[in-house]
Amino acid sequence: MFLSLDFLYVPSRPPGPVVAYYTDVLGGTLMFRIKEMGTEVAAVKLSDVGPLVLLAEHLEGSLPILIYRVENLQRAMGEMERRKWKRGEVFEIPQGPCCTFTAEGGQRLAIYELTRAGVIEHFMGRFDP
């Protein structure tokens, strides 16, 4: 069902000090840092493989969300519900429609369908003051 783990969405208030930790201490590369609609999101690449870490000021809670790409969101949502995952909200991320789920242990996961290819590349290299 899952095509790839594309993003690790991490709550971070404010992202500045956390960005410094991910880049200076962990050796990651800051890919973009955007400020829009009253919030800030910074993307850090920690390795050549694996998900992009998105440090998000607006993300509620303290646990990260693993964001997986799926081929068809509606089918995948049905499959997740059949597997007894607790469905959360359906919303839009820049890449397309997304739905969150919560595991029995409280872990957070989301699935999304890539309907707007190239959006993430649009943000790359953008560093808002």
C-alpha cells in the first residue's frame, strides 16, 4: 500500500534553534525555510536516502507524523480503516490530499496522494527572512 516514506513532519516551536541542531550538530542540509500564513516550516535533508525532515511551527502535539505516499488516497484510507487504524482529518498538503491516522500506541502516521508533482522542488532553495 505504501509507495515511500517521503516526509517526517516534526513539531518545532520555533524552528530556528531546532534547524541549527539538525544542521550544525547532526550535519543535515537546510533545503528550504518558508514563512507563510503565520507559520514557519523548514526542511532538512539528513541523508541521501530517507524522508525529508519538515520542522513545522504549526504542527500540534509533540509527536512527529510519518507521511507516506500512496497511489490512491481513497483506497488506502479504506485499507487503513479495515486494519483498525483510527482515522483523523483529511486535509491538503502542498503535494496533494492527505489523511492522518493514529496507531493504538498513539503514534501518528499520514498518507497522501501525489497530485501536484514538483511542488516540493518549488520550495527548494527558498529561505525566507
